[in-house]
Amino acid sequence: MKMKLSDVLLLNNTLKSIIDTDKNLKINALFKFKLLGLMKNLEAPVANFDVIRNEKIREYGKKDENGNIAISQDDTESVKKFTNDLEAVVNSDVEISIEKLKVKDVFNAGIPAEYLVRLYTIMEE
């Protein structure tokens, strides 16, 4: 399946939120297993994006008093260059291999509406 990297990153964050962050969700084991498999298939493009983002932070950022590298919001030229460089990356298409989720499985999983909207692109009848 071909997707924009920005959509892959959003999907990865959504899956991570459903699986890790929101402990109040009572997801059955089989559905959670499927979500974990989806996340595994997203690892490569997400990791590649992290590498590029970190390189650009080092390129445009400066070390602070603690030795951490960051891009100051006051340095508008560096922020603009950083944003432009990453915009091209997040708007690129990536090929991912995922098994789509069945609509009935997703709706029966007790997932809040805010997540359902984000999962729409990987659902099928």
C-alpha cells in the first residue's frame, strides 16, 4: 500500500496511543496483536524519518548549556530551512505492507471515535 509518510507517522502515533498510552481501553488480545503487527510494518519508514529529522536538527540547531542540540524558535531562518527540508520528506510516498483491519473488528474493539477517524485509511469491509 502506498501512503504519504505524513499519514504513516500519524497512523503510527495513533496505533501507539491505542496500544501503549491509553490504558483505559480494554482491547481484546487478538485485536491488540493485529495492531502490534501493523506497528511493526511501519517501523522502517518511521525510523528512517527519525534519522533524517535528527540529522536536520544537528545541521540547523545549536548546543544549549546542557549539551543538547535544538533549533531555537527565535532563529527563524533555521526553523524555515528545517521545516522546508522535512516537508519534502513527509510529503513523499512510501510503500508499506499492511493487512487492512476489518471495519466490524475495529468498531467492536471499543476504540474511541478520535482513533477511528485516524484508522479509516487502513479499514475495509
